[in-house]
Amino acid sequence: MKKLYEGLNKSIKKYKLYVLKDVIIFIIITLAVHFTYRFWANILDYWPVNPLMHRAHDFMSSVVYNQSSVIIGNILNIPFTEGENRFFYFENTGFIAINESCSGLKPMLQFLLLMLIFPGPWKHKAWFIPMGLDIVHLTNLFRISGLAVVTITIPEYWDFAHDNIFRPFFYVVIFLLWVWWAEKFRPRATMRIKSEEPG
């Protein structure tokens, strides 16, 4: 195993594949967090912090609903009726429900765990993580608002937009945040190698 690791590092240095190495680390961490979270949420039902996680989802769902209602009603000028259990009812009989899975908590946790695990200076993580969480939350508001537009204009494409456009968009945003982090703040092995080379 040690020889394999050394050989991999040697190839990375030889062919300058540092970016590829970082992308592989990003993919591994993201997939590990995704499937671990799904197992924890669906199979273990958030054990051992079940009530805490459900309260967190409920709180974030409420925040997303209230802020989305301002964007949809006041900024996009889309008329809707508020329903019980955080429903938006639109004039064309379409509707959107803001439930636990719409709270945005899972992608926020994915970003948080990715940044905690991925290497980099903590003095920058202290401000980059809260900023990134805000951006992920704003992405969720954009997603809900976009789905409202789809609901009233092309409702037949709602499932496609929900599953294939707006849901993957979370990962695009998280990836771009990570690229920013990896390019600007992560210490580079290549820089250390260059500094060690004779003048």
C-alpha cells in the first residue's frame, strides 16, 4: 500500500497532476458525505440526534418558505396563496410544498463537512465556511423561486426541472466554491517544491 501511495505521488509530481488529485479528493469526500448522510437520515433516522435534526430541518424549511415567499410574491410578482404545511398554491392549480428535503440543510451539511475535511488554513476557513453556507442557502432560494416560475409557465417540465436542473445545481455551486478554495487558499505542494529548487 505504501509503494502504491508513493508511486501515485511520484506520478502526480512528474506529470503535474495536482489539480486532478484535488478533484479526485473532492469527488471522494462529496460521495462519502452524500451516501453517509443518506444512510444516517433514511436508515438510522438521524440516530442519535433524531429530534435535533428534525427540528433543524423544520427551522430551515420555515426560513426557506418565508424568504421564498418574499422573492416569489414581491420580486417575481407571481401571485400565490399560502397553504398549511408551507404550501405555495398558484393560479394555474400548480403548487410547491416546502418540506424537509427542500430545507437545504443536506447540501449545507455537505459543504460544511467538505470544507472541514479538505486541507487548508483554519484562519481562512473561519470566514469561508459561513460565507459558503450563505451562498448554498441563497442557491436553495434561487431553486425554489425557479421552480415557481416553471410551475406557472411550463408545469409539464416541473419534474424534469426539479430533478435534472435545480437539484444538480447545488453540486455545481458547491464545486465552484471548492474550486475557489482549492485555487486561492489551499497550500500547494507545488509551491513547496519550487521553493526548494535551487535558484
